[in-house]
Amino acid sequence: MTEAFILGWDQFAGFQPNAAIYWGVGIALGLAVLAFVYRRIGPRRLFQGLREGLRAMLSIMRAILSILGWIIGWDRLSRSQRFMAIYWGIRIALGLGVLAFFFSLLERVSNIPALTLAQLLFTVSIPVVIALVGIRYTQQRAQDDALQGYLDQMSSLLLEEDLRASEEGSEVRTLARARTLTVLGRLNGGYKRVVILFLSEAALVQRVAERNPIIKLSNTQLYEARLEETDLNGADLSEANLDDAWLRKANLSHANLSGASLAVADLEQANLSHANLSEAFLQDANLSKTDLSHANLRKTWLGHAKNLKEANLICAAMQEANLHYADLEGCSLQGVNLSNAGLERAKLKGAHLKGSDLREADLRGADLTDSDLSDTCLAGAKLLPYYSEHAESDLSDVDLSVYDDELSDSTQLENVNLSGADLTEADLRRVNLRDATGWTVKQLTAAKSLEGATMPNGQKYEDWLKSREEENSGSQ
């Protein structure tokens, strides 16, 4: 909360303003109750009640975990399942501990025995619990009926209407897509997985032997769907809602995800090679070890994406991609097209950008220390400070030997990297170029501006110009 206040809402990755409001209201109400009780019973009895509530919470948590371990058997659980069991045990214990604490405080404030208060609460809660159980059962039954009805209808289309052999645009395909969109909009995450698995195993949503998908999943509601390890090769998921979806190890190679929303989605180890993700929204998505090689990421929003530096981005097309504050430290971006990309304040320290295209890219405030920019085009790139004069782009120890058609064949200076950096119209105001290699005076003077820049020899640009003028006048 404090970090969000200091950094600003838009810079605090993963923080949700609505959640902050709920937490703030809850904390304020809790403090108000504690203040009221403090005035009524005094500090000693208040702390005694807190101690009793904490002791009860710990006892309950130990009992719950012991029961879970005895019933389920810890040895049969995976690491993630153990974590979830402990997580829910702590949540239940916290809830019951809070109840015990408030019963203790109410007993001290009202002088009514805690047992009487518990009996009263239990009596009042019985009809509420029955109503909630009834609602839950009704919802579950409705989900089961909807899923069974869909499977029956699709089976009929496959067996009786020969859906697989139907022509593109035929009535049977239109009907199958309409029923799929309808049922996915009604089911929750677990049931959505059953539908997608059925379609995948029936080879209705993938590209098979150069045949386009029979059923397109564009504009579908797949938020919170559990689709790990699902085969969706070549599927059409354009403009689909996949927010918070579980897509670990899923095969989405050659899939069409243009305009799709994948916020907070888990794409760890997913295969998205050659996929079309143009204009997709991947804020806060987990991209750990995700294969994005040769993917189309044009105008894709990747701001605050998690573990992006672990993804495979070789030969990806990232023109006009939004990479504000992206952590790409040490990432391999060789041959990647980043022209017109938004890389403001991106962490590119030690990144491998050899042969990449950074024309007109916005690199204001980016850290490019120790990066390899050989054979890279920076023509027209923005490297001036971001917002303030102190947020400088750091290009110290950077190899700026960028490819240029006119000087690329030069061989007479074989021991010096002079492959011809194309810095035409690049804005290098206040940029740190200390210890840069592969540069020439012609290349640097082709930049739009070098005002206030630190030159490779450590001098400021203005002092560097004076030194050159003195050298030139002395030589005359």
C-alpha cells in the first residue's frame, strides 16, 4: 500500500486500486472496533482478549492441518497441493480465530457469556447456511446440465451432421460455434476446461494438415479457465478473454491471439512460437520460460509482464510493442524488430540486441548498460531523459556499432569496430556514452542532438566540441 502511494498506481505492478479500497475500509472498521473496545474495557483486558484469540487461532490451525494430513496423507500430495492445504488451513484458522477473539471481547463488553453469544450466532446462521448451500447446489446442477446438454448437441453434430467434413461457412459450423460461445459464457473455469479439452481431442479447434480450425474460438469468454497442457495449435482465439487463465505448458504455436486479453494469465513454459499476439493485452502475465520465438507481438501490451526476461523472444516481431518498465535484463533479443516500440525506463542491462531494429523506439530513461547493440539500427530513437532531467538513459559500456549500408563493407580498420552506427536523427541529449566503442565522429554528429551528453572519453558534449576545435586550430 505504501509502495503504491510512493510510486503511483500506474507504476505499482500487480496492484489493484479496487482491492486497496476494500482493504482500506476493512482496516478502518477494524481499528474503529478496537478503539471502541479499548475505551470500554481498557488496555489490559483488550490485550488479554487479543492473546486469547491468537492462542485459539493457532490451536485451530494445528488441529485443521493435523486432520487434513491424516485424511489426505501428506506423502500423496504434490508440493503445490501441500501449499494449497496449508493456505486454506491458515485461512480457516484465521476466520475462526477472529470469531473467538470477538466473542471474547463481546463477553467483556456486554457481560454476556461467550457460550450464549455463540449459541445465538449459531441459531441465526442456520437458515443463512442452508440458503447458501441451496444456492450453491442449484448453481452446480445448472453447470452440470449445461455441460451435458452441450456435449450431447456436439456429439449429434459430429455423428449425424458430419461436422468434420463440413465446408467453411456452412450452417452446421455456424451452429457449432454459436453453441460453443453460449456454453463458455455460462460455465466457470473448471467446466470450461472440459469443453476445450473435448474440442481439442476432437481436433475441432486446431489447424490440422493445413486445414483451418473448424470451430473458431474468437471472442470467447475463457477467463479463469484451466487450460494447462492443452493442445490449441493454430487455434483462432482472436479477441478472446483469457484473463487469469491457467495456460502452463499449453501448445499455442501458430495460434491467432490478436487482440486477446491475457492479463494475469499464467503462460509459464507455454509454446507460443509463430503465434499472432498483435495488439494483445498481457499485463502482469507470467511469461516464465514461454516460447515466443518468431511470434507477432506488434502493438502488444507487455507492461509489467512477469519473468519476461526468461521468455524466448528470438526473431519475434515487436514493432510498436508496449514495454514500459519491462524487465529484459540479460535477455536475448537478437534480430528482434523493436521499431517504434515503447521501452521507457525498461531494464535492458546486458541485453543481447545484436542485429535488432530499434528505429524510432522510445528508450527514454532505459538502462542499456553493457548491452550488445552491434549491427543494430537506432535511427530516430528517443534516448532523452524521461519526465525529469535526472532520468537519463544509461549507455555506458554499450557497443553502438550499428549496421549501415554505406560503411558495412569497410575492412581497412579491422581491429576497430566501425561497422557504421546509424544514429541519424537519434535524440541523444544527456545520454551517457562513456566507454562506448565502434563510433566515429561522422556517426555521432549525424544524431539530432547531443546536448549535455557524456561522450566516450568521459567529457561532456560541449567540452568535447571545444577540445576538438582546439585540436583543429592547433593543427592549422
